[in-house]
Amino acid sequence: MKVLNNEEIKDLLVELVPKWKRAKFERIWNLLGREDATLLMTTEEQYISDMQDFWSALEDSASSVIGIQAQELYKTSRKQEIVLTRQIIFWYLRNCTQLTFANIGAHYNKDHATILHGVSRVAGQLEVDKFFYSTVWKVADLMEQKGYPKPMQFISIFEKELEQLKLKKLKRLKR
């Protein structure tokens, strides 16, 4: 295992953050402080094992919320509930991991365009459909109960919603 200092950790993490989110990452990183923190790098085998556990937990969580069997995700079925569950998983993986569309697609025997479409569809639905939002939130809650973090994009949507509620309350108080 290799021990890294704070700056080495930051340099590694910056490369993982999309360019349009790097300024926000820098602000958050600076808020964390400058103490010498260390990070133990795990072996590649541990990473692969952790990723398989995460993927399995995600499939179980999403399947149970939608009400299907996890094994159905690997079938070629076009049933709406199966496709929807897969798309939620695609979106979650893209927002919680550094997996490419092709990597995710290989797991389900789908091409990258199918994954891209699924991720885009879920992202769009989250913004306009409160029932769908609550469904994905239930998946995120189950994942959190299993010890996994909620996706950052999900948290930022939640923050926007809280901000809108605060504005509505302020407008009511002014009346």
C-alpha cells in the first residue's frame, strides 16, 4: 500500500472531476483544511472486489424498489420496468463511479449509446417527475443503508429543491 499526502490526493482526485465541476471541487477541497491527511491506496484486486459489491448492491436495491428480480436485468427484455431499472442503474453508476459508457454497457451486453440514452433519460426525468424522483431517491436510500454514498448530482438537485422551498416560504411571509 502506498501512502499519499494531501497534495498528491488532490492531484489524483482533480483528474476524476469533470472540467465544469473542478472550480466547485477546488472550493470544497479548500474548505476541508490543510492538515496532512493520508490515504491508503488499495490494491487493484480490492478495488475490483469493492466495485463488484457496489454493483451487486445497486442491482439489488434498484430491483427491489421497482419490483423485479435482479436476474431479469441481464435478459434482453424490453418490458418497461426492466428497462427503467437498468436505466436507473446506468445513471447511478455514471454519477458514483468513473466507469465509461462502454464499461457499463459491457456488463449488460449493451452498446455505449444505449447507456448514454438511459443516463440522459433518467437525468431528464429526475428534473420533471416527482414520483420518478422519489423512486430513484428510494434506491439511493437503500444504497446509503448499505454504506454507499448518494450521488452528488442527486444531492445538488435536493439542494435546489430546498432553496426553492425557502424562497416560497419567504414570499408567503412577505404577503
